[in-house]
Amino acid sequence: MPRPIHASIDLDALRHNYLLARHKAGSARALAVVKANAYGHGIGRAIQALGGVADGFALLDLAEARALREAGITAPIALLEGFFEPADLAEVQALGLIPAIHSDAQLGMLERATLAGPIDVLVKINTGMNRLGFTADTFTPALARLRAVPAVRGITLMTHFAHADDEVGVAGQLATFRRISAGLDYPVSLANSAALLRFPEAAGQLARPGIMLYGGSPMPDLQSAEALGLRPVMTLSSEIIGVQEISAGERVGYGGTFVADGPTRVGVVACGYADGYPRHALTGTPILVGGRRTRTLGRVSMDMLACDLSHLPEAGIGTPVTLWGEGLAADEVAAAAGTISYELFCALAPRVPVSVRSAGA
Ligand SMILES: *Cc1c(COP(=O)(O)O)cnc(C)c1O
């Protein structure tokens, strides 16, 4: 028998969350962001859930874009970092991808390319994130160069918000965007999940929801995924494979960071950081054992972690454990580990077997 750890992907929940995003987008279209192997959920599974449903997709990797096209997806596909070398351009054109153009280097490649047909592009404007894009000073000449490239057909202006999920909000960057793009009549793409949920008026014509599709709250400190109407997509489960009864003063795990203050029943779970569980999750991280909530104890090992069964006498070897997902928000586990659900999902290790669930399949 393989180790009992297992991840299950709920395709219906993914579809539900996408449809919620599209509803929030109003008249805008919503590109499902499926970068990073659909935030660790599997690009093929995202296609299963969203193919024929999503208005379009956004990702980074040409190979993932190819997988979408090979699966018969004809909807628009945006490349959020654009292309990286001249050789990419022929395939971008052939697959009908919409690259983000954010640098003079990319403009140069476009100018020198001989393309077999037209391409649509997103022009990335840096409104304060200071990651990718043209600034107030460089945007106008960049747009002029782009418009002079005969193969360039549709142009959409795009920016990315740095504070859509916190108290700063999007007003400042939105004002900068409007100033830089004043007088231009191109469609715009602005909102990630947090902006779409908090500032739907800033959705533009093409929203780019990511984390909310996978059931993570983009702002867990402000609103839980459940309160937002999102359903968990990935459930990571395992089982108790060992039990220890310890007394006051005894310790658990590497470094003995947990010290029992009384008789404690310790459950050992087949899940560790080599499965993608965050090693930074401290004692007290929530975990479900037999559907009941308890806490982790001590440091997470490579292949195992410990939890408190003191108030769960019925739990023992073979009792099912939920690390996150159905019944326990990944956001809560992430918070206890000082990170965000995005990182937990993306870190799911290749050694964890994955299955899909869908009422319709
Ligand atoms: C990842 C990404 C998104 C999606 O962000 P979420 O916070 O996951 O909704 C949108 N736009 C760009 C440019 C991105 O890189």
C-alpha cells in the first residue's frame, strides 16, 4: 500500500468559483489564471473543469499554453510575462496567444520578427508595483513602436495592483493608470482576485482572477473564502500512522520544540514538508482528525507531522486526517505558517497522488 497521503481536486468547486468570479466581473470577461500548473492543481484538471466554460485563460509558460490548445481550447490565452526570446514569437502567433509586452527588449523582438499572421497583445503599464511594465515616461514611445509593427492587431492595456488586498487599495494605481492611458480608447485589463472582489468597478474589460478560482481568499485577514462564497478545490488528506502517549515535560519532534504540560496523546500523520506541507507551521496549526479540529505539535518533519489527540480518544492508527481543504480552509493553515494559500497549493509535491472529483464526471 502506498503512503495514505492524497490530494483530491473538486472540479465542480473550481467551476463554481470561476462562475462566481465571472459574475463579479459583470460585463467584463474573466480570464482564468492557470499559471504555475493551475496554482498546483494541475493544468489538465483546470482544463477539465473550465474548458468550454471560461472566457479565456492566463498563464506564463508556453508549454502550458500549448497544452490548452492541444486540449481543444479555442478561447483567448494571455501570456502574463509575454515571450522571452525571438524564437518564442512564431509559436505565440501560431497558437494565437496574447503576450504581455512589458519591455523595450520585447518590442525589439517584435519589430525584427517576420510573423505568419497577426497577433493581439497586452501592453503592461507599471503603475507602482515596479515589477513589469512601461512607466509614464516610457509608455508613449513604446505604444508608438508597437502600433508601427504591422503584425500587431488588437491592443489591450493592462496593469497589476500591489495593494488590492490591503487597506491601501487600488485608487492610487488606478489614477496613475488613467493618467498614463488618458485619451486612448483601448480595452483594459486590471483586476486580480482581490481587486475583482473588493473593487469590481475596477474590473476593466478583462479581469484576471487566480487564487479565488482555487477557493483561496485573496485577503484572508479581511474576509474568509467561505464568507466570499468560494468553495475549496484542493483537499489534502492523509491518516494517522502512529500514536504516542507522553507525560508532562516530554517533548515531540526535531528540536523538541513542543513540551507537554500534562499527559498528551500524540498522533503521527503521514504528511511532511516533502509533501508540500509548510515546515514553518508551528505548534497549534489547525488540522482535522476524523473530521474534528485539533492542532499540530512540534516541528514538521520531511515525511511526518504530529498532532494532538488528547481530546480525541476515538482517533487512532488509520483515522483520516485533513491537512487543508474541505472542512479546513487552506488560508487558516497558511496563516499559521506565516504564508498564503497560494504558496501551499503551488508547493504540493509531485510525490502526492492526486485524484479528481466531479458530480458530473
Ligand atoms: C497571478 C496574477 C494574477 C492573479 O492573481 P490572484 O491574486 O491569484 O487573483 C493576475 N494578474 C497577474 C499579472 C498575475 O501575475
